[in-house]
Amino acid sequence: MTELRPLDMGFMELEDTDRHISLGIGAVAIMAGPVPTRSAFDAMLADRVDRNERLRQRVRRSPLDLTAPVWERDPDFALAHHIRWTALPGEGDEPTLRELIATELEERLDRDHPLWQCVVVDRVSGGRWALIVKAHHSMVDGVSGMSLFERLCDPPEDSVPKRADDSRGSGVGLVDLLIRGMREPWAVPRLASTMVRGLLPVVGAAVSPTPSSSLNGPLGRQRRYAIARASLTDVRAIGASFEVTVNDVVLAAVASAYRTVLSQRGEEPTAGKVRVLVPVSVRPAGTEEIADNRVSAMIPYLPIELADPVERLAAVHERIARHRAQGEAGAQSSLLAMAAWLPHALVGWTFRLAGHFPQRSVAALVTNVVGPRRRLTFQGHEVLEILPCVPLAMRLRTTIAVLSYRDRLVFGITGDYDTTPDIDDIADGIEREIAELSAQANRADPGDPR
């Protein structure tokens, strides 16, 4: 049995503070052709589960949470607990599928069993079907979640099936720091100084409230879900033209969408009004198949006050570069590693207490995950598209999950049903901004100082 890391425990504690929220991440794969038979699907999934031990493990907590929760093999594991079948009514068009996805995001995972579930969706328009895969954040992050989904799909022709190893360590612990301190006495003070410098901006961002915004506040129980799409080739061309990253383009498009939505709601899109939580993977290379969560975060302001798309993109690039230079993500990762050696009761109750305080400093979450470039198939059915989705928590009324698959970049937008009736405007704003930046890139003069 292995203990959950502090970040994983934090997700479990946060879920406890708001019982109707099902923390997790999801992906919806749209498949070509008719839905497989139940027997064929069950046999395939059973084979994939046998290769990944974490899929058979549940979380066991101690009385009063005095010790850290651990992963243990579920003695009552049954595949039927984790598979549901449904069908779309009527024509099974995209709006109907989006309503089903929103409903699935409202459902809690059963914590008496392994924290994942597959929902097979029949009668999707165009002779297609869909597979909704959900997993708890304590089990996977975006990178390992996408790796898990790829392992559920058919393996490449030249690959050899292997069992995923979940036993490897995760991160640097206190013992490693002590050993390093004995070998290099100057390294620990330097590490502590770096950690403090990186954490100060994050702590300041977390405790300093932003101006009031309709993007933040109490949540209801129902959800909405919208989709925006873009060509990954076009987004990369924008990045090359303006010397920015794909993630910069993503955040600039999100900034434009929120600027438009706030204006339509009668709110002034002023500077310092929208701060977003941007997860940053701290997963070392070669650990993609380990089922756990290894993310840190940055909390930048989006430049919604700027009207010009290119100026907005340049501002995003500059702000993200500044956050990275401050070492925020690395400092948080080191802090979480050290927290693993603190008494669990202290860590757990700190997370739980913090979860009861309503935060007003962060307006939304935007997470960008690099997906597979190769063409995926599932029991011979081509995976046509993958829609990412993440639930709501921490009084964030919208979350945006971004995923690339082959040459498509998809934005999955989750919103609170009552307070985000205009969620489609966010999706439209993202697509419109990327189209405008693409047009600007095509017209860009190489000598243009912008």
C-alpha cells in the first residue's frame, strides 16, 4: 500500500468541504461506427484493468484522519461497478451530448470503490458512439489521465503490452533534502530561499482579493458544458509568428472570451479583475504512466483590459514568463514534498479548514494538456475527437480544460448552470480570438515590433 501525496490529500479534503462536488477529470472520446457489444467491451476493459493495478485500488482513510490515507486493493472489486451504458435521445446531436456530459460532471464517484468510471454512450449522431472516462484527481492528473486513456485504447502495432508500475516514488522528500544538505551544506539555504521567493507571489495572489466579478461566487448543483475548437496547426503558426507558446495563445483566447462576456454582463473589463489558476505539470519525464497527481500551479492575471488581440497576446506571454522566472511552480512542488513529512492530521485539517473559507481571488481554472499526436483506435473504432472536461470547485463558476489530439485543439468549458447561462459566448469568444490572431499572423510584417 502507498500513501497519497499531500496534493492528493488536499483534493480529498476539498471534496469533503462541499459534498455535492465530484472532484475529478474526464475525457469524452467520440468514436466512429456502431457501439460494441457489452460482452466485447467488458472483455476489453477487463484486460486493460488487469494491466494497471491502480484501477483496482480504493482509498482507505484512518479514524479521525490521524494518519495519511492509503491506496489498497478493493476486496470487492467488480468491473460492473465502473461501467454504465446509456443512449442519447432523439437525433443524438452535439447539444444533447453536451447536456449528458454536464450531468455526468454533477455525479460523485463512489469512494467505497476505485475512483473511476466509464460511461458508454450509444446513438450519437452520424452513426457514432462515445465513451466518457472519469477519474478522481487523487488518482490522475492531466498527463497521467491522458496516458491512462491511451492505454485503454488499442496499442500501436509495434508496441508490447506492459503492466503500469505505480510503486515508484513521487517527488523529493525530506530525507532527500537532508542527505543533500549533508553533502552540499550551501544547497539547503539556497533551496529555501528559492522556495520562499517562488511562494511569496502565490501566497500574495491567494490572499489578496480581486475586484468583484460574476465569475466567482457560490455554486449550484447543476452544470453546463460548452465546446470550442481550433486547428493546432493554426495555433502553432500564431505562436511562431509572434514568438510565443501554444499555451500563451490559449490564455490570450480565454482572456478575450472573458473580456467579451464581462462586457456583455455590464461589467467593466478592468486590469486586475480576472486571475486564473493555471496548473503546471511537475511530472518528470518517463513517469507519464504512473497513476497519481503531480501538478503545481501559477495564478496570473489575464490582460482583459487590452482591446487589441496582438497586444493582449504579448501581455499574456510577458506575464507567464515572469511567473515562471519567479519559480512559483517549483516552489509549490518543493513545499508539497516537504508536507509529506508533516503529521497527516495537521495537513489534512489545514486543507479542510482552508476549504471552508470562500476565496475571491481566483476567477477561473484553465488547464492545457498535450494529447496524443497519433491516430487512436478503440476496439478497431477510430477515435474521431476527444473532449476534455473538469468539474467546478472553490467557488469557480467556470473551468476550461484544453486538450490537443492530432491536429485539433479542443476547449471543454464547464459552467455553473444558474450563474453561467452565457457559457456558449465563452466558447464563441475563444474561437473568434484564435481566428483573429490567425488572420493577424498571416498579415504580420516580419519587421513589425509587435
